Amino acid sequence: MSETPAELLRTAVRHDGARPFLTFYDDATGERVELSVITFDNWVAKTAGFLTGGLGVESGERVGLRLPGHWQSLAWAAACWSAGVCVVLGDDDDVQVAVAGPDAVAAAAGSAPEVVGLALRPLGGRFTEPLPPGVTDYAVEVPGYPDHFVPPFPPDDAEPALERAGVVHTLGGLADHARQRAEQLGAGPGGRLLVATDDLGTALVDALLVPLVVGGSAVLVRHEDPARRAARVDAERVTAAVA
């Protein structure tokens, strides 16, 4: 059996759940959010509960994420993997659930049996304007789900877990892929990576999976202002930066 992202996250919670795991900046809005391992795990658990209990998604099914690089997007991916669900990046109509950010929610409406909108507002806030018919506001629904999630059946690590541009990684293969990427980045044990990207595919690997396999953490920056990088690297004690 291969390690899965859910197993790596559980290990991180057991070892030092209070340590910082993901720090998110949006230089366009001035937002900064810091999540410990436990806090991130709670968001993952609530989202997985909503995904399976609220939306009825089962292991082996597919969820499309039409989202940018954002801390909530990473929680969604980790929740899918906890439930044995395949994350599909990009516009794909062959999914059970389409999850869209504010810029994509109108186009996503009606594209899947279930459509979920993420406002991506500070502190996980809800939409301030009405959503298209049939679109569920994630921020309204997710708080009521438990902080812990146990899948009805342990996910099969041979199942597809991440599909992007025709390339598919299995659930068990994600950790191996992340270890290869960590070597490319020079990310050693306990490393803290600065990842400046709006691309969710890049963020999933460099700001989520790599930190999980090296026992480290990430600073994910959206809409980066390059003039702020040097000060941020120093303030956040970054050990490696990914442009």
C-alpha cells in the first residue's frame, strides 16, 4: 500500500498539529490567513463531510475544481482525496460536482448534477449577492459538518486522484510525485516553501503535497507583488521560493 495525502495529513496532525502549515496571501486584497495543521485538517474534514453527506459523492467519482490557487481550493482537493474522489482540474462536464470560484460560478451553473460556489472571501465568507439557480454556497453549508471525517470505506490507492490536461495520478502515486518535486525544488525536511501562483495545479503540488511529504509548510501567494517578496521571505522564514 502507498501513502496517501490523507494518511500524510493524519501523520502531520499527530506529530505537531499546532504548527503552521499553510499561510495564504492575496496581494491584490491584502488578505493574510494562517492555518495550523489542525485547522487545515478541520476544513478538510468538514468539506469531505459536505461532499459525501451533503452532496452524495461516492469513492471513485469525479469532482471538477474550477478554482484558482487559494487555501480553500487546497482544502477541497484534500477533502476529495480523503473520500477517494478524483479531482479534475479545468472545465469538464463529466463530473458529479463542479466547484467554482466567483469568476467561474456563472459558467459552471448547470454543468454538473451538483454545483458549488466558493466566494473566496476573507475568513471563508459567503457570497454577498444571489447565486445562479441550483448553485450551493459552500460557506453557508460547510460549517455544520464535523471537524473529523472517516470515509465509509478506505479509499483504494490505485484509484485516479488527480486529472489535469490528460495526465492522471493515482491516489497512491501523489506522494511519489510530490517527493520527486521536492527533490527538484531542494525542499528538505521541515522546509517552508513560498509558492507564488494563481494556478491551482501548481499550488496543489508545491503548496500542499510537497509540504506534506517533507513535513514542512507553505506560504501560498496569489496576485504576488514582486516588490514584497524579499520582506516576505524574511518575515515568513522561507527556505525555498517557487516563482
